[in-house]
Amino acid sequence: MPLFWRIFLLNAVVLVTAAALLLGPVTVSTPVLLTEAAVLTGGLAAMLIANALLLRVGLAPLQRLTRAMTTTDLLRPGRRLAVDSQGEIAELIATFNAMLDRLEHERATSSARALSAQEAERRRIAQELHDEVGQTLTAVLLELKRVADHAPPEMRGELHQVQETTRVSLDEIRRIARRLRPGVLDELGLAKALRALTTEFTSPGLSVQHRLDAELPPLGHDAELVLYRVAQEGLTNTVRHSRAQHAELALRLTPAGVGLRIRDDGRGIGDAPEGAGIRGMRERALLIGADLTLGPGPRGGTEISLDVPVPDRNG
């Protein structure tokens, strides 16, 4: 039955009952007797309570739909409302679920295009840094060495200092290029790329350990890239925000596929809102159907978990 007619009939029942009481044998004296006032007040209260209960039952699915609309996050897909009613409300819930299906699909498609373009732009910039800026600085280093060899002794110290500054800048450009384009991932594979990543983030103030299973199932290029980028972003957040002294990166076999864990002993995320880095990790996880969770670790700090399904292991 349509929602309009259900509400109309509920109120009609209340009004008909009230009219029947007024037209029936029940009379009201003047002045009103205490017993008559009690009967009228009790009847009115009963009708109001019955009307409120019936309306609450009839409109409960709309309240659930309202809560779902305010809490739905497309980065946490799969949550749907159960269609446990009939009529217009059931159609509304089914339409809302269909809209979520469409929005999640469109978001996944657009995110895939955006991240693909981002990776292509990173490769282009890394290539230009390596080929253009890197080669230019290398030529400057050679020229400085030639000039220093022929310079007066009193100027050689300053020239050597300029050489060292140029060499440090060249190393920094190469490091940036490696972060933009993980060439080691394409050349040596995921395990060695993650080992190199932990070495890169290890510093006097932060010890980063790795625990990688020796035998991993074959993963596609997209899955390996997502695992590498999530590990990179997770360790970057550890360095920037956690104030941790120890961190661990683990890549293990799971019953469903492969699981990546990044833990630290820092101060945790607390109630801080998710930033662009975490949302970027969630978008990457959606591209390969992976499940990403982030929260406090078993011994405090922060733990990031990425579970990547591998169909061959399920079969």
C-alpha cells in the first residue's frame, strides 16, 4: 500500500474512533464530572499513543534510510540497506541501493583513470629529473672538478665545497626520482622493492624492519604498484607524524591472498581526521578490490593493514 494511503488510514481510524465516541451513548455533563474528564483524557491519550506507535512503525524504514544517507562513504563500499518493507518505501530503498552501486562504480572508474594519469605524470617527471637535471648536474660536477684541478690553491677549498653541495643535490634529485617512479619495482620485483623502501626510510631516529614471506603468489602489476604505494605512503606518514622510533613492514601470505602490515610505536592517529594521504590509500585499495584498515596497533602506535585478494589462492 502506498505511504500516503497508509498514513491517511491511520489518521482516519483515529478520527472515526473519536467521532464514534462523541456520537455514541457517552455524554458529557455541564459542568464536567471528574469521571467523565478522566474517561475523555484516557481515550484521547490512548488514541495519540496508538497513532504515534503506528506512525513510528510505518516510518522506521525512512529513518534508517536517512541514517544511511548521512553515514555512507564511497571509500568504504558494499554497505547496503535491507529491503524489509513494501510499497513506496521499499522502492525508495531499492533506488538508493542502486544509486550507491552506480556511484561506487563511477568513482572506481574515475579514480582508476586519475591514478593512472598520476602514475604516468610521475614517470614523466622522474624521467626528466633523471635525464635532464641529473645529467646537467653531472656535467657541472665534471666541470667543477676540471676547474678545481687548474685553480689556485687558495680557491680549491671553496670549489671543493661547491662540488660537495652539487653532489648532495644530485643525490637528492635521484632520490626524488626513485620515489616518483619505483624503477626497482619493475626491475627487481615487489619483495626487493619493499626491502629497498625500508632501507630508504631508516634513519638515526627511526629503525624500520621488514618481514617478507619468501614464497608469494603471482600478483598483477596493478596490485604490486598498489602494495608499494601504500607501503610508501604509510612509512611517509610514520616519519612525518608519528614520532616513532621503531616501525615494521610485513608482507605475508593470507588465506585469501597477500596481506601488507605497517606498524609503528608512535603516538597513533587518535581522533585526527583522515588526510589526503590516507584517502589516497583507500582509493588505491579500491582499484584492486583490496580491504584497507587503519587504527591502533596491538602495542599502541598505528597499524595499517592492506589485504589483497588473489583469486588463484581462493580457487
